[in-house]
Amino acid sequence: MAATSGVSGMSVVYPIDIIKTQLQASPVQNMGFIRSVISTGRSIVTSSGVSGLWRGFAAAAVGIAPEKGITIGVNDGMRDYYLSKHPNQKLSLREEISSGTTAGVVQLIVTVPYEHVKIKLQLSTGKTVTDIVKEIGVRNLYRGFLATFLRDVPFCVIFFPLYSNLKTALSRNAQEEPFHAGLLAGMISGTFAGIITTPGDMVKTTIQRGDGGVSTLTAIRRVIRTEGSGALFRGWNTRAMIVGISYALISSVFEFQKRMLS
């Protein structure tokens, strides 16, 4: 269920995701948000056609299915474990944070190599997954692990507790959670967590787009030294759109599937 909801969410926002990656790798100077997005999108279409906005999508879809399956599955499993210890009570904040943290850590097994290959595909032309893996080298697929950790673990710690509480607040009661509750809770929680964790995303892209091994600390220092600390939040606008829209769909589709199967 989580896998299919993950693919559905990503399929809607993928063109924005490839524009975000391009903006983080090669920022458009002296342009506002909308103009820079349009300019980058136009540049991709001019050089590669409309299909360029979907470059690497098939491989990304294959990768995101197990990633979201693990993330949502582990978080739900941890929550069920804690609830089994006190069935008639809500989870404590500590238990919610523990569930999100565990999900964020476990998903890195899939997320790091998947994101590394995806970024290389998005920034290249005419290359296949096999070409990219040969170029990176199997030993280097996990390059950017710490930066991905700093992005995804805080994201899960923020997203899952916030989503759960917002969904409850938007529902009349716990037994009748309307479709719009999951949709809005997913969008608000995803947008907020996505913006907060943009520096991790920016540093991860900086590391994984390169050809040589650069440590997370070195990448952070390099960005700050050459562009200023504000550059760590470059792409926060597009990331907010991507994560907000995708998690609205992922959450609502997942909750709908759970209700249909229960």
C-alpha cells in the first residue's frame, strides 16, 4: 500500500523535482522563484524536449516504491507496537518521535543509493541506470549517507507526529477520518518538514552530483564560504511544493487503501 501511494505521489511532482535538482546544482542568478523555475524548466525542454522533465522517472519510480514502503511500514509497525502496550491511550510524544526516528534510519538502506542514482540521472542526458552505477561504482553508491541522514531522520521525526495529530484534529472522531483529513494533514506536515530539512537536501545534492568524495562537513563549509549560509536553503520553495503535494497524495491514498482493506 505504501509503495503504490509513494509512486502515485512522485508521479505528480517529478517534473518539479528535476527542476529543483537543477536549481540546487546550477542556480539561476538574479531571478525570483517563479521566473527561475520557468527559466530552468524551459532550459530543460529546449535541450532535451518535454521528456527531459521526466528524465530518470522510471528508475525513480522503481526506487521510491520500496523506500516509501519501508518508511511508512516501519513507522506504522512501531506505532502499533507502542499502542499494543497501552491500547486505550494515545501515543506519547516520545513514542511518536521514536517511531519516526526508526523509520527514518531504516529507510536509508534504500534511500541513499536510490537518491544518488536519481540525481545523476536527472543531471545527465542519455544515460541509463547501468551507466550511472558503473560511473559511480558500487562501493560509492552510499556516498552522501550522512547528509541524507541529516535530511531524512529529522524529516520523519517532524512529519509523522505532526501528521498524526493534525489528522486527528481534522477528523470528527478517531473512527471516522475523512479523506480530506489525510490530504490536508499530509500537505501541511510535508510542507513544514520539507522546508525545515532543506539544508540537508541541498548538501546531499551537492555531494551526490559530484564525481569525487566530499565529506558532509566539507560540503557545508564550501557552500557557506562560496555562496553564504542562505544558500543552504536554496530550492526550499520547490522542495516545499514537491514534499507538500506528494505527501498529501501519499498520505491520503495510503489511508484510503487501509480503509478499503480493513
